[in-house]
Amino acid sequence: YIEREDDAISQHGRKRVQRMMHYHISLRPFTATVSAPKSKGGRQNSPLVSFDGITVPDDLPTAPPSRQNSGDMQQMMQVVNSAATSAGDEEDDDSEPFMCTPKSFPPTPTSRSNVLARGFRFSEDVVFLARDQLRVHGGLDSDNPQTRAMARALKEGSRLAVFDINDPTSGVALSCGQHVAQKTGNDYYCSTRSMIPILRNCYVYFEMSVAPPPNNSSLFQLASLSVGLSTLEMPLNALVGQWKGSIGLCTTGQILVAGQWCSPLDPLASAYGGNSTVGCLVCLDDESSFETWDGTMVT
């Protein structure tokens, strides 16, 4: 058994293999030579010749099986059976592969639960990704020209209407095909953005749903959330609406615009929490822009 120094698997293929394995294994190509065991009669089988890791016997019959009679076939089956019997006699019970637990499977219940949960999340992401891809292909055949243009832009840019996983933040975990965002970090604020921007000079509608609180937490308090719009200049450790050029609707019903709070007439009417859905209708009109001290503003 000799390993070569070159790598025959790409980086993407290596990640796919390591996703299914629980321990580190070598992925380098290797050359292995296998020697045949002796038969029961004491006569050693035909010598073997190695061709770069592929081992074949010298006296391998060259005629196709259809030209061999039944006697030759029976003789060959006896030789194979005798070799298999001798190999089974030489092995002991400890080397039997079916009597041992696979070492690649985690031994503790916690590690097994983590591995199974990771596989479940991966399968869930694949299902959501397939659904989103089918929606894009369905939009290419739509009767609405704007829907066809948007579906064509998503297909050419390899983008979907999900949260952007490439955002440089470690405080938000994405799941369900990047449709669900959950705060996991210790930062005071953690934000995430959509993968596709808001189109200009047209009406764009999107929704954000808040997950219900856990059933086993009676004293659970909903975290402060803010749903809105921002530019790429806003850092992801800031609350949307706190940065200039951003606006957000908080769970208290107040509107935060460029760091300034704006209370509506009835904040309780616009407040939201668990099991709530916030709908936003946006229209960015370039003709309604005007100059301010903070730059150009678009209404």
C-alpha cells in the first residue's frame, strides 16, 4: 500500500466526502497489491502481476464465457470456491468485518445526535434549494414580463430570494435553505441581508415571518427585531434603521429611520411578535430623489 503525493480530488469533492465521514481519512490516490492465498491442496495459485494498483492473474482465460463448456465452468467454480474457503479458514473471528461496530460512527449519544441533526439539515437545505430552483424555472414561462426578466436575472446570476450566506457575520445561523435566520452570537445586534437587492422604479413586495417561541419556555421573552431596508454600507452588527440610509420597523411598533425613532399614532397597532408576518411594499423612485446634508435621499 503506497500513497501518492498528488491530489486527484477537487476541493468541492473533498468537502462532499468529508460531509459524509465523521473522521479524517486520506483522500490521496494509492497503489495496492493484493496476493492470492494458497489453495487447500498446498499448490499456490497462479502468480499475480500488478499493473499500477490493478492485480490480475497471468493464466486468466482469454476466451469469452460463451465458448467454454460446462466442464470448464465447473472447474473454474471449484477453484474459486477453494480459494474463498482457504481465505476464510486463515481469518480469525476478530478480523470479521461484520462482527465489529463501524469506527466512523460517533460513539456517544450527543455526538450521534449532532451527526444526525447535521444530516437532517443538509437534506432539508437540498429540498428547499430544489423548490427555489423550480420557482425560478417557472418564472421564465410567466405571462408577466417583469417576472420573466427577474427570473432570467436570477438564473444568470445564480441567485435566489434567500438570505445571503456570504455575509461576513458569525452571529446569525441560516437554515432551511437559507430561508430561516436565527441569532446565535453574543453581539448586541446581529443582522443579515437578502441575496437579491430591491429593484428600482417598480413595486416590490416581500414578507418576513417571526417564528413562535419554544413551548417549554414559559418565561421566554421575544428578542427585539427590526425588519426593513438598508444599504450595503451598513455593518451587520447594527440594528437596521440605526445606520444612515436605512429604515426598520421594530417589534414595539416604532419606526427607526437613520438612527431616529418615529412613533406612529398607535404603536400597538403596528407592533408584532411571535407567529406574526410583516409585509413590506417598497417603491424606490429615482425621480423623487432630493439632496440633503447626508447625501441623496430617495423616497
